Amino acid sequence: MSTQRDFDAQSPIRDVVAALLALVLPAPVHELIPRLTDMVSACKGVVEHRGKLWGELSEGEGNIVATRVGVIAHEIIRTGRSEETGERLHSRA
């Protein structure tokens, strides 16, 4: 998995969330990344950093963002829905 140092410090948090989702989600659901990025960006632990750049986060804050992405991605892979948001996610295949 990528570490905090693997992302450009000048990247907006939203872009880092999208990049992390692209790393952990299987290709068949990549079309959902824009929608999932919005969902993750609104979650506790991430929303507090709206408008910040990746390099502005402490190591702990970056870990929280990455963990939130991982938890939601795991739920989607396992169940097809996010318990965090209660929303069912369907691919447009």
C-alpha cells in the first residue's frame, strides 16, 4: 500500500482519496470512484480536512484518511454497500 510520502504534498485531499480508491478497489468498480470519493470525503476523519493539501496533514491525520478509504473500500468489496453511509453501491455495467 502507498504511504503518505507517495503522494505529492501539493495534492488536494480529494485527489489523494481518489488515488487510494483506485489502488484498492478492483477494476470492475473503478467507474464508481468519483461517487465514492465524494462519499469518503464527507466521512468523519476526512471532512475535517476539506480544502487542505496532503502535505498539510500530520502523519496521524494522513493515516486516518487512508484508513477511512480502506474501511469503505473493504465494505464495498465484501458487501457491495457502505455501512458508513448506508448507501448501496451498484456498478453501471
